[in-house]
Amino acid sequence: MNRNSLRSHFKFNKQERSGIFFLLLFIVVFQVLYFVGKSYTASEKGNSFVVDEEYQAKLDALKGESQNKDSIFLYPFNPNFISDYKGYTLGMSTKEIDRLHDFRAKDQYVNSAKEFQKVTLVSDSMLESLSPYFKFPAWTSEGKSQSKVGGKSAHLSNSQIFPIEGKRVSANNVTIKDLNKATAEDLKSINGIGDVLSRRIVKFRDLLGGFVVEKQLLHVYGLEQEVVSRILGRFKILESPSISKININQASPYDLAKLVYIKYALAIRIVAYREKNGRIKSFDELMEIEDFPKEKLDIIELYLQL
């Protein structure tokens, strides 16, 4: 290729130069319009979101309700009746809860926040967070809850704490009613007891033939220790029922199963144990029988005779 032919490729006449100029101008204008249009569209999208304040308020309210459901609201309570579940929700460890339950199993009570810590060994920080909600009976602060016997403290009996006057007992200006005569409607006056629990308490009492000891309330299904404490602040056993004791060495499985605490399958095992080992000489022997409710033996004994 000679120099003249190469020069001809880069040599344009006036008409060609005008065409090239307008082509370049068109490309530049198109690019400008493209970028301007793109930025305008993005701006439109950014400004198109408008907050619906009414709808947002509803969302915030629902969010608040959801958070409240997951929150734990503490109300004044007697720490002597902390259940496993309540102890867990309060943040207590399993060992701390067990220490309290072992202490209570000995029929002993804590009467101050310091005593609670001494028994459970909870940390100072936990005691500080829980103690404002502790609610002890008024007589504990008046020094009437214990008497000194041989240098050791001894808890007073129910009759000493609530002296009986005829069929009415008065403590802290509250008239105590007979637990064995209370109706379902009476029991519903206690905070935490509704239609179901009130009927369940009355039904259980009727099956027993009347409560013999107040701790039998703890055997009512679904009744928390804290609620039992509230009940006993208003109701006591003022008239004990008469009990026809069952002779455990003579009774048939059918007779034994009449007792609420003994199911028919257990009654059969008791009779089988008796026939194999001879006469039952001590109620402690019953603890050797499979599935016998050992924790209720002290109550079951009240309905049996050897």
C-alpha cells in the first residue's frame, strides 16, 4: 500500500465531516440523556416511600405487646412457696431451688431475706433483685412466728398463730373460714383461683371426705404453692373430718383403692406384698412397693391402720 492510498482513508470532504460531527453529537447527547434519566428515576424511587403513621403506630403497638408477653412481671410473693417453675423464671439455679425445698420439707420456714439467702445460698446481687418482692406474713415481722425452745427456735402451730374463737379465727383483721366448708364460689375470691381450680379443690376435698391437714391442698392438680399460701391466709381447717381408717392388713384391693392416693394397680401390689411377706408391721414397709408415692406417706398413714 503506497502513501497516497493510505492518505485517502483519512481524507474527508465537507459533507462527510458534517456527518461524522452529527454522529458524535448524537452519541454525546444520548449518553447525557441516559445518565440524567437514570439518576432522576433513582431519585423518584427514593422519594416514593411514604410512611403511613397510623399503620406504623399499630405495628409498634403489636411489637410492644409481643415484648410484654416475653417479659416476667414480679408481684409480691412468699419465698417459702417458690415452685420449681417460679424459681427457674426468677433465675435461681436448680441447686438453689433444691436447697429451699429440702429446707421446707423439714417443715421449716424462712422469715426474712437474709434467712432466704442463708438457706438457698443465692448471690448478693440476686437477693438484692428479689428481696423487694418478698412478702412474709405480718406476724414474722412482729417476732411472733417463733418461740425459743431449749435455745433453738421452734415454729408455732397454726392454732397459736391463728387462735380459734368458736368457728371464726381472726388474724390481721381477716376472718378465717373453714376450709372444709368453703364453696367453690368462696374459693374464687382468692387471687389465682378461677372456676376450674375452685371446682377441682371442692371435688378433691369431697373424695377425701374432707381435708385432714392443710398441706393436702398441695395435692390438688394445678394448684401452685404460692396460691396455696393465699388460700391458707383466708381458710383453715377449723373442724377436722372423721376418718374411717382402712386396715391395710385386711383390706382388699378394692377397699384400698377407695383412698384417693392409692390407685387400683398399686392396691393390687400392696396386697401381693402382704401375701408374700406376711403382716405389714410398719408403714415404712410400703415404701418398698413399686410406684408407691413415698412423698405422701405421712398423709396416707392418716387413712390407714396396721
